Amino acid sequence: MGRLFGTDGVRGVANADLTAELALGLSVAAAHVLAEAGTFEGHRPTAVVGRDPRASGEFLEAAVVAGLASAGVDVLRVGVLPTPAVAYLTGALGADIGVMLSASHNAMPDNGVKFFARGGHKLADELEDRIETVYEQHRTGEPWSRPTGSGVGRVTDYTEGFDRYVAHLIGVLPNRLDGLKVVLDEAHGAAAHVSPEAFARAGAEVITIGAEPDGLNINDGCGSTHLALLRAAVVEHGADLGIAHDGDADRCLAVDAAGEEVDGDQILAVLALAMREAGQLRGETVVGTVMSNLGFKIAMEREGIQLVQTAVGDRYVLESMKAEGYALGGEQSGHVIVLDHATTGDGTLTGLMLAARVAATGRPLAELAGVMERLPQVLVNVPDVDKSRVHTSQEVAAAVTEAERELGATGRVLLRPSGTEPLVRVMVEAADIEQARAVAGQLADVVKSALG
């Protein structure tokens, strides 16, 4: 069996790859593994379970809840809430397990299962591996140990989760947003109600788009992966800025008053300066990934802030932050982690903090984001290839060497397999956009030919 867990939980086409049986089995396995690891420490365990609004989330939620309860875990079902809300509530309620059903920015047919440990932190790789092993042992015939009678878990709808999470968001803001007009694109996803409520309570005038989830329209032409609607809405309404989330709202991208994109690197730059000013940027350091724009690194060096870079994936950013005690980190894609207030990327919190900086300084977002010059960066996704061979193919390696020779010191090349989809990402950075596009296209052709 290939590894089920990717960089962000278990994902696949719902009811094809990710079945009710798989979701149930993984949940039972997680309960057994965490019990063996001493997580429950002799007390009756509790889990927080939430989901995004995908139609498939309804039956997958039922499967996860059934699996946990059958393993003796009491379940607090919080309904449709963002991933960071489930992580927060897992910690705030002292729960032993958190489970989020979402495929984040993926299209609607997909769904996923993501587990959190006590405190709202993502599971370590070794625990995920153990869960897979235990699940496979059961699937091939080894019976579960099952409680009976009063030992089975009880299921409760925790309706207070929405207000408790919103109150948390408002409580950590450095200042109010009075006087700001903000457009929010909710991607017809998990933050469709949470984010507008939080921004409104913080004092902003709120205009929403993509905030009518019907179970089928999540991420469909809207949200952080499709910014055209947000750009147009910000300009049309004369808003100060726009905020876009993905389906589970662990990401945030922004748009300035002129409709220009402000990506995750620029958001990190703005927040890094704000947090340093407030004395909150521990170690004068921000954590990014190898995908961080070279312009971001240059800007941080100019401002006297160190940039630590990790492998791609917010879990690796978080691991570095926790290991070294850093307060801020994130990805160009909009995963931003403010570790004092969240254990994972939180798109709503990020958007609120960005808007708070605009309100506090009285400076437009475009001016704040201008602290860094974004160098031309081209990203090409090459689908339907054997991504496992991207780092072993001699043909691909030769093409990368030639591309790096052509770009010289003013550019760079990065090839990596997607952690959640069957494709290879080709990134090329150069001083000239046309050169970056040409080199990226050439490399993409080689990847397709060599790995297809």
C-alpha cells in the first residue's frame, strides 16, 4: 500500500479514493494509535470534528464520527468551520483529537481527512505512519478491540464553536478596523459565515462574494485560486482591500485598492515589520519556504530580518517555528502562521491582521506591500506524470543544470512533486519575465517527456 498521508492529510476523490470505509477505518486507527502513545492518559478521550461544506463531507463526517465513537471517543461535532477553527477548538477545549474533513483548495469532487493532536497541532509523520500500519492490519483481517456498553463514545453537537472561534479572532487583533471597506471572497467554503462575521465585529464595512456554499460550488471560479472576481469587486466597490480564502480558509491572499494581487510573501513582509515594531517578532526572524520569492529574501535582508527557509508545506514551516521558537512563518500560497495565536495557517486571522495594519498606519495596502519587489516567477504544473521520479531522472537533472546555467546568478529553478495532486511543479525565477516563461516551458516539456 502506498502512503495514504500526503503533506496535508489524506486526500482523494470522495467516494472513489476516499470512501466512507477508509474514513471510518482511519478514525478508528487514529484512536488506537493515540491511545497506545499515551495521549489519553487513562481518561475518556474527546475529539473535535469539523468539515467544509462539500456535499461529500456529510457522509464522510458520519463515517469519522462513527469510527471515533466506536473506538470509545466522545465526539464534539462542530459542523462547517474552517480548518484553523477546528485546530483552535481542539486546543481550547482540551480535546485529544481534532479531525477536519476538507480538500482545501482542491475542486469539489475531492475531499480529505486531516488529524490534529492534542493542542491543535498536526500529527507527526511517525504517528501518521503508525495510523496507516494499524489501519492496514485491520483491513487485512486483524480485529479491532471494541468497547461496549458505557464504553462507547457519545456524540454531541457543539454549536458554541462558531462564536468561540470568532471571539478568539477578535480578541487577538492589535486594533480595530473602523473606517475600512473590505471585500471578502469566501470561495463558497468553510469561512463563508465566520470571516464576514469576524471582520464586521472588528469594525470593517464588509462586502462578500463567494459566500453562498451549496455543497457543490466550493472553489469554483472563486477564492484564493481564482482572484479575478475579487479584483473586480474591490475596484467596483471602491474598497480599501480584498481578502480571498480557499475552501477550508487556512490560506489568505489579498488584493489592494487598485485590484493588484498581494501574495503570501508580501503579506508575510507586511506582518513581519508590524510584529517587529510591536516587539513580537522573536529572533528578528521569519520562516518561509524554498518557494519564497527572491524579492522577499532581499527585502527581509534590507530590513535586518533573517529569513529561514524550509521545504514546501506549512507543516515544515510550523516544525521550524516550533523548534526554534519563531513567531511568524508562511508560504507564498497564503498559508501564514502566527504561532502565538494559531497552530496552523489561519486565513481569517491573517486577513484581519493585514487589515489591522492598514487601519493602524493609515497607509494603503499597495504602499505597505511595496516593502518588497516581487521578482518575476513562473510556476507551471505538469499533470499526469510519475512525480516520484522527478528527483531521480537523469534527463530532468540535465535539463535543470542547463536551465540554471542559462539563468546565472539572477535566477533559480525549483522542481518538486505536489504533495496532494498527481503532478510536478516547475518554478523558474528570473530578472526578466519572458526568460522565466521560456525556461519554465522548456523544463515542463522535458518533465512531461521524461516522466509521462
